[in-house]
Amino acid sequence: MSNQLSERINSLVPSATLEMAAKARELRASGKDIIGLSLGEPDFNTPDYIKEAAIQAINDGYNSYTPVDGYVELKDAIITKFKRDNNIAYERPQIVVSTGAKQALYNVAQACINKGDEVILPCPYWVSYSDIVKLSDGIPVEVETSIENDFKMTAEQLEAAITPKTKMLWYSSPCNPSGSIYSKEELRALADVLQKHPQIVVVSDEIYEHINYGVTPHASMAAFEDMYDRTVTVNGVAKAFAMTGWRIGYIGAPAHIARACNKLQGQVTSGANCIAQRAVITALLESPNRVQYMVDEFKNRRKLILELLNGIDGFKCNEPEGAFYVYPDVTAFFGKTLNGKTINNASDFAMYLLEEANVATVTGDAFGNGNSIRISYAASEDDIKEAISRIAQAVK
Ligand SMILES: *Cc1c(COP(=O)(O)O)cnc(C)c1O
């Protein structure tokens, strides 16, 4: 009975990455040997020193509601982290801890967007940005980028996309899905454009900050003095600390935006999980070097998957500088018929790979860029080798 449901929910599309994972699970349950390279999830265990902090917290009796915006000790750990890693000075009223970076982003959207406000999203963007913006009655304004420019938006493109209705700019760096990283100079060029448009708030999603392969150092928009007052820095522990299921993300923001997120969260979910919050204090206060072993491993896998993909005709890859995805341009296959199936677009291609190669990937359409597919290399080397060899076979 769809008329019992709101227009809001009827027009919302399910998360394409979660949907692909569900489809892969279904095929697996029916006996197919599917290799899943669709989900953005580290295949590592949460490090022991973080698990021990959680066990300690349980034994210490942390079981009550937490402050809505997070334990003070956690907010202080986040403040220390922002200063240490990003050279951004935040104070307690500027920090809000949420149930994952996803909730943090949703809070910010709800707090800042009015009906009809435009939000600039350089494509490809993280899968949920556009739907979170739409849920908040905003209008996503997609800015096309290309593999030639390493999937990054230029200052000229930003300038051209701005209208009197532009309210926000959202991007992730390192980028999910492309792995691209905006250098400090590139961010400065975008900031220079924004100086002419003081109404625009920037959301800088830095959740892959530590998964950086050392070519372009991480840079934060809020570290520029003239951007500090209108930038929301989003981060979390899911990716770098292999803690996706613990569900802790956070923002550093201008105090009035943080206050608004706190107010919203207080009516919707209250504070994030108490045990996970205690564990994240340890995760953030320890040196990020302690999780470097995972980054080193991802770096080996990146090399492997790029070598293998570049050996297949029709796959054109950029070299991702961070995160754990490759985002090959597959337009060479469009219009072709493979094993009796016609490939018209990236969605057809991802579906073809699922059905013919038993490999789950994600169509670029989910990220606002229909020329590519996203392949996660957060998987074992054996799985990567087997998956790419199956793909090579299927597209011959
Ligand atoms: C995974 C991811 C998130 C969501 O992180 P959670 O803390 O798991 O909610 C947000 N942004 C990007 C770019 C991501 O890849």
C-alpha cells in the first residue's frame, strides 16, 4: 500500500552498495560462488588494543545513556586528534559524536538545508550524499569530473556550478569511490572561489584520511583560517580502524551547526553507543601508526589489482591515492554484446560481471558518474586474483 507511505520515502532509492551486497548474499545462498568486491569494508579485525578498551568499559559499568553529543573524554580525544593530525583547533561545543559518519552527515544536512537549497556534489561522490540531500529537501547539483583530471573538480567548475541558491559543497577526500585526494593547493583554489560566496557551507568528509598511499598528503579545508567558520569536518573510525560495525562517527564544526546537530540527535537517536564511544577514545588517542599495517596491506593489494586490471583490454584505471577502491572507466564495453548480453551502461556491466563472472562490484551510476564501476580491494590477494581473472575471462 504505497499510499500509506510518505512521498519522501517513496522517492528515496535504496543504497546501491548495500543492495549489491544483498544481491551477492542471495546468489551465494543459492549456491553460487560469489566474490564480493562491492562493499566498502576493511576485511581486518578491529585491533586488539581497541577491543580491550571496549571490554574494560563493559566491566567498568559503562551502560547508561551518554551525553547526546558524546562523552566529554571522547570529545577531548577528538579535539586532540584534530589538532594532532589536521592542525584544526576545535573546542568541546564544536564536536558532535554520532552513530557513524553517515548519521553525522545526515544531521548536518537536516541542520543546514532548506527546501530548494542547492548542494554541489563533485561526481563521483559517496553513494549516500545525493539521497541524504534529497531527504533534506535539498537539490543535488552534480559536477562532472573525468578520469583525465583524476576525478577532481577544478576551481573553474566550482565557480560555474554556483548559483544564488547554492547552500553547500560536499566532497570526500580521499574520495570514495575514486580514491582521489585533493592536495592542499587544490583545496586552496576551491577556497578562493568560495571566498566570493560567503553563504556556502562546506562538508569535508575525511573518513579515509589515514588510508593514504603517500603521494598527496592529507589536507583539511577547515585548516584554512578563512574557511574554518563555515566548514564541517566529518570523520569516523569505521574505515581506518576496521570498526564499521561499531558505528561511531563525528564532526568538528562551527558551534552553531554543532549545536543544531546536537538538538536534532537529541530528538532522534540520543547519544551513540556507550561501549563503542569508550573504545574510540583509545583508538583516537593512540598513534595512527598503530593501524599502518592495514594501510601497507591495502597498498600491496592496490598494486596487484591495478596490474591485473590494466592487463584487461577496455579497463582504464586512474591510480587511486587513498581509500581502498579502484574506479575503472569501462565505457569501452558500452554498446558491445558479451555472451549474448548487451552492455548499454555501467549498471549493465556490473550486473553482467555479477552474473557471468560471479564477482560483485558497484555501478558508477550509484556515485553520479556512469562511466565507471567501483571495485573494492578490501579483500584477500587470493580473492582479488581469482576475481580479476574471472572478469578477464567474462569480457574476452
Ligand atoms: C563509509 C563511509 C561513510 C560512512 O561511515 P560510517 O561511519 O560507517 O557511517 C561516510 N563517508 C564515506 C566517504 C564513506 O566511505
